[in-house]
Amino acid sequence: MSNAVKILVVDDEPDLEVLIKQKFRKKIRSEEFEFLFALNGRIALEILEENPDVDMILSDINMPEMDGLTLLSRVKEKYSLLKTVIISAYGDMENIRVAMNLGAFDFITKPVDFQDLEITIDKTIQYVTQIKSNLKALKENDILKMYVDENVLNFMSGQSMENEIMKNENIEAAVAFIDLCGFTAISENESPNTVVGLLNNYFDLMVKEIIAREGSIDKFIGDAVMAVFQGENARQRAVETSISIRDKMNEMPEFEESGFRPKVSVGINYGEMVSGNIGSISLKRLDYTVIGDTVNVAARLQSKANPGQILILEKYQEEISDAFKFEKIGVFSLKNKAKPVTVYEVIS
């Protein structure tokens, strides 16, 4: 595949094609430049339709059928990234101003100084390349945001050294594990495309509720979501989010093919945890997450919850007792916890 810069020359003088091929023969031979030629604006537009990878245009003004200024306006409408350099014997200020107002990148007068033309081509290509690079970076950033939490992007933009990347911090936050109950059964009976589509729909509902209350998605774990809430009223926002997700899941229709009805089980906890990059920097595999006993307890509570239940510890319940209705479930022994804990269910 050629990496040549593709240049469309639009001029009704056949001699110009011969001159350009002669003056740029070395760059054409080394595949640095590739030239296409059109005798007027109409033909130029046809060539652009067939060659959308054209990098720039060199165009005369006075041509039959469609002049260079009309071509400029058409190119501006349809090919916003394409830059045009006008090459014309009409070098008066009026023509220059009209051309520049229509989007011309530069203006060269005839007879052509080919050294000046080469410099102008290089300058134009550098500009176009930079614009394309910026747009590619923006697109890649938008794609990255689909996979990486905004907190990670902010962290990345402020860190450059590897030893800095591995630093972490202690934070106070609420963490919620929200699991889609019984989804494994549906995955055994449906096609992978159906399963993934359904799961993404359910996750989309959860994520919207989490983001609406200023939570962040720490990770997706199979058919579960781990969400973190920091800042003012983090405890309440975590619970409100979980109630909203539970209620909206309960309202969703039964999946006709298998009779599956979506429900969630939720475990929430609040306290101190460690936030940072966890993993192996030598293998370049890191996970920006929160860890600690607070997080482990939330995960254990979720594993104890029945479909439709939201479970929290007694201490958590006492901190927000005025804001929600609770029901005491009992005393549970949680894995890796020496003492049993009293657990409450969030009702409404």
C-alpha cells in the first residue's frame, strides 16, 4: 500500500501536467507524491468521488464548465478536511480575497515558481496531517472513554513516570456490587449475540442510574457491576442508585423466549479503601480500582442477597437511618470476617 501524498491538480492547460510530472519526477518515482489531473472543476469532483484519500488540491481559477472558485465552494461543503491551493494568473487582491474567503489554504500566481510550489505543498500537507492526527486522537479518546473510567483518564493525563503510576491513596467512599440474578441460566439457552445484547441493555440501565448520581463504574464483573461513590452524600447516593436500579429492573418485561425476568441483588458498604493502579507494570497490565476490607464486605453482602434485595451493615444503616426505610435481616457470618455482622435490607 502506497504512502504517497495524493495531490489533485485542476487546470485546463495540458502543459501544466507535463511540467509538474517533470519537476516532481524524483518524488513521483520514490512514491512520495502521486498526482491526479483534471481539466476543470466538474471532472475534479468526479475524481474526488473515486479517490476520497486525496490529500490536497492545486487548482486554477479560470476553467470551462466549472471554475476554480465554484470548485472551492463545493469542496468546502463536502470535503471539509481537504485543503486547496489556488494557482492562477489572476493574482489581484480581489481574486485572492474571494478565494481565501471560500476556504483556499494558499494562493500562488502564474507563471509557477516550482520551488515555491514545493514549499507550499509541504506546508499544506503538514497542516492537513496535523489536523488528521488531532481528529484521530479525539476519536481514540472517545473510544477509550467507553472502556476506561473518567477518573483513570484524569489520572493518566497527570502522570508520566512509572513509579508515579503505581502510587495509591486512601479514600472514604461507598461501594456497591450490583449483580444480575439468574443470568447464567439464560446464557445456556440463547445464542451468544442474544446474550450479549441483553446483558448490554441491562448494563446500560444500571450505568445510567449510577452516572446520574455521580457514581463511577469501577468494573464489570461477569454479569455484575461494581460502582464507587465519593464525595458529599456518597452513602445516600449509593443507596438511592441501588433502589432505582432494583425498581426499574422489576418493571422490565419478561424475556419471552426463556421466561427470564431481570432482578438484581445488591451489597453496599461505606468506609476507607485504597484507590489506585493494581497489577504488574512490567507486564503493562494494570487495573485502576479500589480495594480493602470495605470493598470485600460489600461483595460478601451481595453474595448473601436474594433477588431484589439490597443489603448493608448495621453501622451503615444507622448513618442514613432517617433517609430510608430498612428491615433487619439478622446476623450473618461473612467469609474471612472473624465476627458475625448484623445486616439490614433497604426497603425504600
